Amino acid sequence: MEYDKSRVELVILSLVDGDLVDEWIPEGFEKFTHLQEEFDSEDHDSKQYFLEMYTETSAEYFVYIDSSVHITAETIPELLSYQKPVVAPLLTKRDGTAWSNFWGTFTDTWGYKRSTDYDNIFTRTVQGVMPVACVRNLYVIERSVAVKMIEWNVYDNHLEPDISFCKTLFEKRVPVFLSNVHNYGWLKSKADKNDLQLTGPFLEDWKAKYVRNKVLDAEALMNTAKTCSSTTQFSPRSLDGIW
């Protein structure tokens, strides 16, 4: 992340071994908290707890990111630069569907409804930082709004947490914005294992992460493949285990 980590207080909720999480955290964070098995990651209580922890800090922004999100290093700093009360980046799945992290509008019962401008925003035919009805998975909230969210009990109803959050903001007339100015990343799919298969855009990610960054010597790998061709079929997919 291209941001001064000494100015970040990081809280992670996970259901895996705490030592593994601690080893994964880069150095430089001012404060780091790991919550394990206290909450379900999709539970209203966990998000409410995060808000309460946030109000005890002096941070200017509350940033929520869930585990389905893969973003570029520039995403968070860019969102902060917009200085919006609530803002999110456009994130889509790379499976050819029109699934994204935003809703253009609601039904009368606060369900999903495709807005007339959804496709133009989704395909970036129209670009900008624009108001939408609801954002999910990743969002940045200004402190003035985040503090009021405690008072508003934004997660205190029977709707899915992020929908409850957006419904409350809509009722309180707090605008929610989405930026599709750049390609910020994507949403990983729990059901689709393409994220672990080296095809299409996933292969390009693999090349950028391991080959261009000199983590793996591509020429040596290919020479090894030619040497072993009589006994095995070499494929980048055979390296899935390095993820």
C-alpha cells in the first residue's frame, strides 16, 4: 500500500491461526490488532465492533476491506484524495459476469435493482467519481460520518450488513460515491477457482508478481521444462502451490 503505515491502525478479523496472520503483517504499522473467532466476518456485530474501535482512535478515515478484495497499491491513497463522506472503488469479478461491488439503486423493500446507468459505470463507458445507492466489500468513510454511524446503529436491522449500512446513509442523506476512474483491482470468487488458475488475466497477474519482479527465473523454468519434456508436461499451472 502506497501510504505511510505509521499512520495506520490495522485491525484484522480472521478464522485462521493467529501466528500465521502475525507473520504476514508487514512492519511499520503503528498499531495492529488480530481478532480471532470472536465474530463471524459477515456479522453485524463485527462491523459494529470495528466502528467502536475506530472511534477510540484519532484516525481521520475508517477503511473497511473484506477478504474477497484484491486491490492495487494506489487504491486507498486515491480514495482518500477525493475527500468524500463515503467512497469506494469500482471492483468487478473477472469471470465475465456483470457482478460488482455497487448498486445503482434500491427496490422499495431495499433489495437490489439494476439502475439505468449501471452498465455505463460498470464498463467505464462513463468515468468519474459519481453518487450511487450502495457500495460493498471496500469503502472509505470520513471520521465525521463514521462517528455518527455509531449513534445511528447502521447495522441494527435484519438486512445484510452492507445493505443496512447503505440504507441508513440514504435515510440520513449522506451521499455515497463510487470511483471508476482507474482499474483498482477485482473481487475474488469463493465459488470460482479461476483465481488460482494461470489463465487469462490471472496469468498476467502471475507474470507481474513472480516473473517481472524476479521472484522466479522464467528462462530457467522453461529450460527445465524442455529438459524434462520426456517425462512430464510442464505448465505454469504446476506452480499453483507457490501462492
